[in-house]
Amino acid sequence: MKYTKDHEWIKIEGDVATVGITEYAAEALGELVYVELPELNKAYNKGDAFAVVESSKSASDVYIPLTGEVVETNSELDSAPELVNNSSYENGWIAKIKFSDDSELSDTMDEASYKKFLSEL
């Protein structure tokens, strides 16, 4: 898994990346009440806001960490947004992105680097 400074996680399988928000981000937001999923089959550029997570405290954009096309969204989040809080890395994923340029991962962090990043916040 890879992590961004905006607290997204990325799991790469071939040319598809599964994307979600980290446990840290989910805890900071509090219990989620709504997730606006990205548009299926839409292409986004790296860094675009492509989803929104909303809690009773606030709403936050989720930024796409790779340029690509949304090939699947986690429709379970429509009725159970709390999956992001309860299972950030397994059942709380937001979307799967078909990408072609893995060099865009160069500014992501591995788990150890992400933990160090969090400790400095």
C-alpha cells in the first residue's frame, strides 16, 4: 500500500488502483454520514477532487492520487458510509481507478514513511 500527504491510501493490482482514505483521516473526520462517490467511467487527473466524505463535523474532498478512469465504485458506502470508519482499508474503499502511469506514485509514501509523517503532524 501507498499513502499520500492528503491521507489517501492506494493499493495497486496490475493497472488498477483501489483508493480510500486512511484510518487517520477517518478518525479525524469522525463518524461519516455520507460519501459522495466519483462518477463511474469518468477520467480524472492526479490531484483532482473526485469524491467527498461528510461527517456531522465537516465535509472533505478526497483527491485522486493517480490520473485515470474510475472503473468501479464502492456502492456499499451509499447505505453504509460508516464502513470507511470501521474498515478503512478493507470494506471502506471508495473507488478503483484504471491508470497507466505508475511514475505518478513517486510522491507517495510506504507505511513506515506515512507513520513517520503522521508523527510529525
